[in-house]
Amino acid sequence: MHPDCEQVLFYEEEIRRRVRELGEQISLDFKGKKLVVIGILKGSLIFLADLIRFITLPVFIDFISVSSYGKSTRSSGTVRILKDLDLNIRGCHVLLVEDIVDTGLTLNYLKDYMERRRPASFKICALLDKPGRRKVNVAVDYYGFSIPDQFVVGYGLDYNEYYRNLSFLMVLRPEVYEGGR
Ligand code: PRP
Ligand code: 7HP
């Protein structure tokens, strides 16, 4: 058990099982299509790396980097592009991969941003859904797990850049962010 852990939400094995199911479903849904998987940095890194290995189709990979949280546990509400796509996605079948949907502001912005680049189709896959904090509705096509309104870290998710390399997902003890880092 990690000293900053309030509660473990999902252990490594459970995450792996769910990610495998998502990969299998995506493989069926995109069969015969040219699939471009786009990860939103940095939180989706570990999820994406695992997910694509359960996708049994050829995949192109790209990343986009945006920032809305900075060093806080609350979204600033403003999305900034820090690194744009390298690939031209026009005419491609795009799957955008996100670690968590919280207020929905990041995905709402990126959905519009991607659709303006005219992909043949556009779908979203998010590991975690935190519906209790939603400010804007975004249609997500594939979800891993739904979670309560608590701040979670691990498996790519951070607080102030810590904890991303934990292989499980845990609720962070509030004292950690209330006291700052
Ligand atoms: C986090 C997370 C999502 C976004 C979700 O990103 O990775 O991209 O916030 O929040 P929302 O639904 O309220 O918009 P963050 O800006 O913390 O960057 P990171 O992925 O590098 O940790
Ligand atoms: C962003 C984010 N990052 C880490 N843990 C959470 O619970 C989060 N919600 N939104």
C-alpha cells in the first residue's frame, strides 16, 4: 500500500482485464479501417500503451498535448494546446484516447478541434469517467470504469506530476493536496 493512498480503486489485474476488453471491442469495430490512435498527453500514456497492444489491427499513433489543470486538482477551464498532432488525420478513422473525463472541458474542446481536421470518423475512448463533476456533456464511445468524485492517481494519472508510474489506481489522501507538494 502506498503511504499517500486513501483507497485502492482498481488493481493492476482488474485494469488489465478491462483494457483487454476495450481493445477487443475496438478491434471489432474498426476492422478493415485505417485506424489512427491519438493519445492526450501525458495522462493517457500508460493506458494507450496497454490498449494498443490489445488492438489486433494495424494502428498509427500520434499524440496531442493540452493543459487545463497545471499544478491544481481543479480544472482552470481554459484548454491550451502545448503540442499539436504530427499526422494529417483527414480521411482517417480516429480514436482519441484519454485517461479521465472530469468536467469534460478538455474533450469538448478536442472533439471540435479534431472534427475540424475532417477525419473519416471520430471516436473517443476514456479509461475513467467521473460523472459527478461534469460541466459539459461529451459523447464518449468507450469507457473503462466509472468512478466517484474523488481525486485519483496512478496508471498515468498524476497530482503535480507525481504518481503516474503506479501500476494501480488509487484515491489520493486529501491531506496531500490540501497541504500542497
Ligand atoms: C487531466 C486529464 C484529462 C483532463 C480531464 O489533464 O489527463 O486530460 O485533465 O479533465 P476535464 O474533463 O476536467 O477537462 P491535465 O491537464 O492534468 O494534464 P496531464 O494529462 O498531463 O496530467
Ligand atoms: C483530472 C485529474 N487528474 C488526476 N486525477 C483526477 O481525479 C483528475 N480529475 N481530473
